[in-house]
Amino acid sequence: MEGLLPELEVIRKDFPILERTLAGGMPLVYLDSANTSQKPQVVIDTMVDHLERHNANIARAMHQLGAESTEAFETARDKVAAFLGAPERDEVIFTKNASEALNLAATTLGLRGELQIGEGDEILITEMEHHSNIVPWQMLAERTGARLRWFGLTDDGRLDLSNVDELVNERTKVVSLTWVSNMLGTINPVADIARRAHSVGAIVMVDASQAAPQLPIDLAAMPVEERPDLLAFTGHKVVGPTGIGVLWGARAVLEALPPFLGGGEMIETVRMEGSTYAGIPHKFEAGTPPIVEAIGLGAAVEYLGHVGLDAVHLHEQTITAYALEGLQTVPGLTVLGPLDAASRGGAISFELEGVHPHDIAQVLDSRGVAVRAGHHCAKPAHARFGVQSSTRMSSYLYTTPGEIDALIEALHHTRSYFKVG
Amino acid sequence: MEGLLPELEVIRKDFPILERTLAGGMPLVYLDSANTSQKPQVVIDTMVDHLERHNANIARAMHQLGAESTEAFETARDKVAAFLGAPERDEVIFTKNASEALNLAATTLGLRGELQIGEGDEILITEMEHHSNIVPWQMLAERTGARLRWFGLTDDGRLDLSNVDELVNERTKVVSLTWVSNMLGTINPVADIARRAHSVGAIVMVDASQAAPQLPIDLAAMPVEERPDLLAFTGHKVVGPTGIGVLWGARAVLEALPPFLGGGEMIETVRMEGSTYAGIPHKFEAGTPPIVEAIGLGAAVEYLGHVGLDAVHLHEQTITAYALEGLQTVPGLTVLGPLDAASRGGAISFELEGVHPHDIAQVLDSRGVAVRAGHHCAKPAHARFGVQSSTRMSSYLYTTPGEIDALIEALHHTRSYFKVG
Amino acid sequence: MTAQDLDALYQEIILDHYKNPHGKGLREPHEAEVHHVNPTCGDEVTLRVHLAEGRVEDVSYDSLGCSISQASASVLHDLLVGKSLDDAMAIHQDFLTLMQGKGLVEPDEDVLEDAIAFAGVAKFPARVKCALLSWMAWKDATAQAIAGGENQ
Amino acid sequence: MTAQDLDALYQEIILDHYKNPHGKGLREPHEAEVHHVNPTCGDEVTLRVHLAEGRVEDVSYDSLGCSISQASASVLHDLLVGKSLDDAMAIHQDFLTLMQGKGLVEPDEDVLEDAIAFAGVAKFPARVKCALLSWMAWKDATAQAIAGGENQ
Ligand SMILES: Cc1ncc(COP(=O)(O)O)c(C=O)c1O
Ligand SMILES: Cc1ncc(COP(=O)(O)O)c(C=O)c1O
């Protein structure tokens, strides 16, 4: 099949979990990578090596282990900066996950400062956001009296831009949207929206949690009008560990935002009467950061860089196209979201008439096929399509066409198990 | 030497890093455990096993890997609850570190809710706090108009309780203090202070970051008037990984606090117009939590439990007493903080006349002895004693008397290297 | 899990209740109505109780969810309606014990009747919540109904 | 690091400047004063510059810190006072390059004089900040003095 990663079998060997068998000796068919990705040996080994040989706290420690640990941690920041094509490495802030990065932005935009949002201002999001890009903005709106607005969705699962002129207006202070939907798979026109938002002076935040794993990103190469001001992604979806996420922000914006959490490492000086704060990135990294996790993430994005994000993207598109084709052979199955693989990411949510997603996932699991069932933390998008939950398959660089075949076959089996059709 | 862990050599074998040699073939003498502790093999192996065999997102995933991962994560919560003697396992909230736990409390106490702090209210801390237990309360005071007050320190490094009646009054809404000082080593009378604070209706928060590694804690066994309402500690100081911390809170208090970060997993239902939130602990765990880190922490506290916290405490006291004795042989050396090992933790900060802490640490490092130099994130406590920085040695369950000898010898060498005295 | 486990989970009785739920629909009169959600998957139930003279006169409900959650609401209706409040509470407790027993609790068919088919569910932690959704809602609604009655 | 590395770090010149710092103390006149802190360890410097007709007339300072940071302020005083602003900036740049060179940059003794003793420091990332503290403060103060002059 053209478009697959040329060394797919070699790549699969990098991921120890793919050799696991499940109950009944079933091989694992892991199609839940949009939920969390599996980890290559190099990421695990890098973390183990750090813990066994170089573990120390960073920055504060002046001994050899401390110097090694600090060097490894800051090199991880360089690697993440390179992965994003960040204009400056100090613009990369380590958080615990994408959710914290989004909350950091939403919270500090509500605090006293140049960029403070208040009554009369508008916050603009979309109906296809992950809860982590909805709830923080609802909280911001509630705390500040600003109004939360959102782009609706078209029937085929894209942003409804028909009222963009009304939605993006001079009251709009921040626009936050996902680059790739974790439910519908839709790839959004972030450059266009950023351009419009910037023309009214709004800050643009992009949730790249689903984009970073599969799309090449080069922030420095984007025209500045189209470049987001803030961008979030999460380590565990880019073959990195849990416990680590990234907020990238343009220096000027990060400098204008007040600190988020207070504590060790984010200070310049502390007196009981008051404190002053460090510059970026440390200003936003209170306390001991996720050191071994950042180092693991560095190894992860380096691994993806070696495979090549273009190649990963092509692989995802190829698998997605093959999956969309296969799903069409299952009677009563409806895909939610765009149907052409070229304009979507590798997560495909669907309904199967007569069988609830939980029950589908359960039968699939009995055959070793791991998918996600539920609302995928995107309740509003589900509500928009009048469904309460759905089943989602999501592939990644280690997914084979054979695994898609196994999914399709298991779906046929599900129908017969539940005696539908 | 009586009081040492009986199987000290066996315990040391559990920590792979202790076999490392440094530049020039020097063996590692790691005396920086109050900064971060080293990790036993079982913690590393537990994390590796999870990443290689069971990795999946939790709660949301219904497949076998998801069930295994969820089970491992929630079992880690049980283990932490057991470690603290928590009245209820759902009172254990996973955060990214102690700093986040402290910020969570300080931030949510400033938000609309039953416990909201406002103008006219007082927040009480102490002059010996780590920056992570100062800055969040300064921020809270600034945001709400409440007044920040603090206990001063006596010359021998204890809390000055002479004005306790004035400091703890009917305006006091929250008292937050460290159980064990990371700079002075002082063990504070938290039970007494909690009793007083509760008598005026204040919430009591204890920073147990330095206590959890070395003191047996049994919350359920404490009389409720003396039991803190909130308690924080950090994974990397209790032989666990970075990227994980714990906030324990009494159910009633946690339920009265509004949510902190918003996003996946902390919701009950989400509509674009507004959301409702889950119960504890999930209400405070937005986004994908540090899964493998929590599992590593579970293994860590279990490991400490097997060794026995009473035995660890005795070992720490024995080593500390031996170190205090040894330090007295170094001319021009002054210990900051209490001088009797029985009433202090295992961190000892000191000054050496004529040599700056940085330079001490550097010479020690050339002999493989790793200590910390600087303000140890406790600038106000340093200012109180009229010093700008100090050198700190800190031991742990793997520290031997021989390592203390190496430190003392290296300090003598430092004096001659810098030709003092 | 294996194909056998799957069959243990999806007993015929469960699938029958799922296809033909008993007592579904919201009815009058009722003293309390609650709405419960399983945050993990979004399954929902709206449930009403009608109590009279210490007896469960009716349990009516509207629900959206998987076979397990639907069947368990149906079984709840069969088991609790017509029982004295004390008996209903005891049955509720037995069902809870069964579901939280990780598959190790032997159910008493005389008490739990069709609900013994849920014994297989107890082995699947992710599905226990599904099975308990309506039972938790019932307990909540009943508590409210009793409290409401006392306040009058 | 080894005992040799230690000696490379603590060159006699550095220890001499540390014990007898040149130009220490705050003096008048000055056009700008800054206060810089190394957040990691708390080392501090208050530094004043006095410029006149494009020349560095004086650099005066008060500082608290380790041997490296103290010696580097002393060396800075020796090197920059009396130089034209352009020359001083060039020396500043050379010192920066040396310190950030991870020990791989060969210093030019004609330009850097005693400051070449800091070549060993460049191998210790944790100490580079110490060596640069007063140099960063000088740059900041000088920029302020120039901006202040222009605003008049
Ligand atoms: C007393 C005390 N509180 C809080 C902290 C902060 O812990 P962390 O940096 O893991 O958030 C530390 C350690 O650095 C500490 O020693
Ligand atoms: C689009 C999107 N945004 C945000 C998140 C939140 O990521 P995390 O749970 O790691 O914070 C996710 C994944 O769960 C996602 O898919």
C-alpha cells in the first residue's frame, strides 16, 4: 500500500507493548492512539537511564548530577522548540499536560495585567473543542464577566464560518480552537482564523494536542499574522510519557501575562512582604518541574523527527483512507465528521445502528481490538450531531492495514453478536 | 552505630545510582536528598513495566489495557492513602508536585465559594516556609485584599510563638505551615498550631514535603482538632518520580472548594452554556493525570512502608546526630537551626566562615560529595538569619556514616583549599 | 477478555431486558426525580420514585446508555416495585455487594432473581458503573423522597 | 569534576581578585544604577555606571556572592573603566562569547587580560551565571544610562 511508512515493521519493533497478547492469547490491535499513544523503547530507556544514572533536581543543584540533570532537562526544551519550529527556545514552557497549558492561558488572561479580559469582552471558541479547551474558558468568562461565544459546526463536521464576521469582532479578546478535532478528525483552517482574529487584535490560542502527533509544525515559518500566539500540546500523545505537556507562546505575550502558579523556581526574589518573578520560561514553571518526563518528551519528539513528520502524516492519511473505506462495508455504520482522508486527522468516530458504543468496544476488546467508546471529552460536539456517545478508532505511526482489517472484521462480528441487521 | 537501618547495605543496593562514579573515578556521596531523593529499582521497574505492558489512558478507556491502567492508577491512590493514613482514599488528589498542591489550595480559597477569603480576612504563614508555601499566599492576598501575616523565628531556628494569640485570631481564615523546614530542619508543632487555628475556625494546611519522606504520618489517628484540613507533599522526595505530587484534604473541605483547573475528567457534564463538575478526587484532576508517575509513586510509598517509616525516621535521626557532631569539628562552621537531632529533620544548613556556599559546594563536588548551596527556596528564612545563602547537606534512608565522614573531611579540605583559618 | 467472558457479560437475560426494557418511561405520581450521568461515557438516566406507606409503588425512568445500563434499570424496576422500602433497600445493598465483588461474590437467586445475570459484569470494572447507574439514581431519589416526606 | 578541573576553575588570579576586589563600593557620580540577582542562588549585585563623552568613566558596585561572581566584577572594573564605550561593548561581547563557549573558545589575552582566567569557568554551566552576573548588570545599566542621556 503506497503511503505507509516504508519501515513499518521496524517501527513496530520499537514499541514493546505491541508484542503483548491479551486475554485468550489475542494479539493487541491498539486503535486508541488519539487517547494516548504507545511509547518507543528509546523513550523508556532514556527515562530509565536518567533515573538510574543522572537523577538530581535541576537549576538549584550545583553538583555533577545536578549539572547533568539540568543539561538534560534544558536540552529537552531545545528539542521541543525544534519540534515546533519555535522562534525562541525560551518560549517553550513545560506543563503537566495540555489541559494545564490551556488553563494557564485562560487563568492568567483573567488576572490583572496588560491583557486582562473583562466585562464586555468576548472569548471565542468552537463547538468541536475538547472539554479541556471549553471549561477553562467558561471559568474565565464566569470570573471576569466576559462573554463566551463559539463557532458552530456544519453537518459534515467542519467549522461553520458563515457568521465569522459577527463572531470575530472588536470585542473579541481571545480565540481558542483546536487544530485537529479529537472526535471528528477535522483539520481546522487555523491560519485563516488566526489572520482574522489578529486583524481585530485578539490573542489566538491553538490546541495542538491532536495536531502535534501527526502534522509537521513549523511556527517560525508561519507568517506572523497567521501564527498562533499560544499553542498547547500534550506529551503522552506524541509517544512521550504522561505528566508532561507544553505551552508555547510568543515571547511578547508570555511576558505580558502575569504568573500562574507561585513557588520555587519562578521567582527572582522573595521577601515576606512581596516577591518579584523570573523571566520566561521559568516564570511559568513553579516548583520542581516534571524533569524525567520532559527528558522523555525530548526523546519522543526526537524519535518522531527521525521518522519524519511528513512521513508520519502521510502514513496516517493512508491508514485513515483505508479505514474509511473499510468502515463503509459495515452495514448501519455512520462516520461522524469529514469523509475525505486528505482533510482530516487519524481519529474516526462512528455510530453503528442498534449497538451502543460501549457494547461495540466490549466485543471488539474480546478480539484484542482497543478502541474508545463514549463522548471522548467532546460532549458538545456529540450533542451537535444528536448523539450521546460514539465509538472511535484512532491510528498512529505503528498502525498497519492488517489492524484495520481486524477492526472491520470485529465490527461485522459485533453486528452478528448483537443480532442486528 | 545504633539506630541505623539494620539492612543498610541491602537498601543501598536497591538504588542503582549509588553505584555511579563521578569525574576522576570518585564514588558518589549523595547528600542532597532534601532537594530530591534517589529512586529504588522497584520504582523504576514498576514504571517501565507499566509503559512496556499496560500503557493506556485511564477512566475513559474500556479495553483491557485501559482497565489495567485504570486499576494500577487507582491502586496507587489507595497506596498513597495508606501511606498518609488518610481517612478516605478519595481525599487523595494527584497533582504535579507539592507546589501545585499548595497553589490549588491558595487559588481556590480565593474563588467564589463557601470558604472564599476576602478583604479583612487574614492568612497566616511562617518565616521559614519554602517559596512554594509563600508566593501562592502572597498572590491570594493580592487578589483578594486579605492580609498576609506570619510567625517569626527564634534565634535557634524555631517558630516564635510568643505572639500566637495575636496572630491567630477571629480574622484568620487559613494557616499554612511546613511540618519540617527544608532549610533549618526544624520540626514544627503542627498539632498545637492546628488546634489553635481550628479554635478560631481557620482552615489548616500543612506542607509535608519534607515530613513525608522521614516522619510516619497517620492522619486518621490524629484527633480531628489537631489534624490538618489540607496537606501537600511531593513524589520526588519520597523516592518516587518527578511530575507527581499529592494534595490530601478532608472531604468536607475539598467539597467546599470550587474546581481549580477545568477540562477532561473533572466534569460531570459539559454544554457550551455551562458545565457541572465531578466529585472528589476527579474534580481536581483536570486532563490526563500523571499516570505512570502516580503508579511510580505508589511503588515508592509502598517501598518506604516496607522499610518502615519508624525505622527510616530513626535512621535519619542517627545520621543527623552523627553529622551534627562531625560538623562541630570544622572550625568556623555554624549550623543554622536547632542543634539537637531529636527535634529536627535530616537537612542541615550551615555557614563556613570565609568561604561562600557556592565555592564550598564546588570543592565538595570535586570529591564526589553532592550538597546544595544557595537559598534553598527559603530566602526569607535566610534573611532572618542575616545570611544570603548557605550550604546544605541532607541525608536519607540510604545515607551511611561513612558518607558523613567524607563530607566532614571534604569540608576540612575546603578550608585549606581556600586558605582560611 | 475472551469470547467466554463476553458471553458471561452479555447473558441472554441481559440482552432480553435491553431489547425489551420493563417499566421504561416517566410516570406520575412521583415524590422525587433525579438525573444521573456516568461522566466517563455520558450515559444518562432520569429516574422517578413513587413511595406510599413505606412501599415502593413505582419506579419510572428514561435512560440513554449501553445494554448493561439499560438492562440494569429494567431489572431494578422488576425487583423493587411493590417491595417494602426495607426490602428494597436490602435488595439494593445485595446488588451493590454483587457488583463491587470483582466477580467473587455468589449471588442469591432468591433475592436477586434476574439480577444474578449481572454477576458476570462484576468482573469488568469499567462496566460496573454502567450497571450501577440506575441503582445509584434510585437510592438518591428515594432518599430525597423520604426527606421530602419528613419535611412536610 | 576532578581536582585538576577545580584548579582550572579557581585560578590564582580569580582567588586574588576575590580576596582583593578592585573598584568595589558604590560611588558618585553615576547615570544609572541597577540591581541584579541570580535567582538560583540569590547572589546579588548593585552596580552603577558613570559615562562621559562616550567613555566609561567609572563602574562602581556592591555585591554579595561567591568567588567567581566577586572576582568577575573586579575584573570587569579593571577591563572596562577608561575604555571608550565601543571598546567596552566589544570586550563585553568577547567575555560573553568566552563564557558561553562551554570551554571550547580560546580567549584573546590582549583583549581580556585577567579575564582569561575565567576560561575554566565556562566548563561549569552552573557557574557561568555567577561569572556573568555583574557583566549583565553592567550592560543593563549602560543601556539605561545611554537611554537616559538621549532623553535629555
Ligand atoms: C518544604 C518544601 N515545600 C515545598 C517544596 C516544593 O516541592 P516541589 O518543588 O516538588 O513542588 C519543597 C521542595 O522543593 C520543600 O522542601
Ligand atoms: C484536542 C485535545 N485537546 C486537549 C486534550 C487534553 O490533553 P491532556 O488530557 O493530556 O491534558 C486532548 C486529549 O485528551 C485532546 O484530544
